[in-house]
Amino acid sequence: MVALVGDSEIALIVKDSSEDRLAYVLDAMMKRGLDIIVVEGFHSYIAKRAEVFKVVTARDREDLREKLHGTVPPIIAVSGIIAEKESQLPDIPAPIINSRTDCRKLVERIDEIIRENMPQ
């Protein structure tokens, strides 16, 4: 374990190969009362969680089809390499946004969804 300690910050690096390490970290973060937690990856962990807003990334139509199978809403956007080739697809429950060329649009979409769903 490695600990970095500053005047007002602590960072811990811990070797852990357990299956529930993401759940442990998310639990620790939620106990801090955070409004937003961004997680990259772990699709199989969050795909079926309706309380998690998702940006689904895909390489192509087939990859997107596979990732959307079993993924429950809310899906707020689709991005990744597919967005370099496609700007819209029928039956896709969210806009396709190229985060490399239009990151601002993706951030605005996320901001819009958060504002609509945050308690006042």
C-alpha cells in the first residue's frame, strides 16, 4: 500500500484483485456525499443498473449492438470510434457524439441530463 498525504488530501494506492473492488471504491465515494462519480470501463458491472447514467462507447455497429444488448437506460450518449463513421442510427436510444471532435457537445449533454435529474 502506498499513501500520499498532504495538508488537506489523502491518496491511497492499494493492490487488490478482488471482484468487488469497484463497489468498495464507489461506496467510499458515495459516503462523501458526491453528486457525480465518473467511471470509465466496467460495462458489465453497470449495464444493468438503472440508477447509473451511461455513455456507451463502441467501435462499430456490431460492437454497439452487443454493448446495448442487456444495457438498461438511462443511456445519455453513444461515443467512441463509431462516432467517427456514424452521426445517427435508427433505434439508438441516445445521440451519437464524437467526443474527439465535439467534446463540448458531450459535456453539454451530460450537464443537461444531470440538471434534469438532480433534486432541487
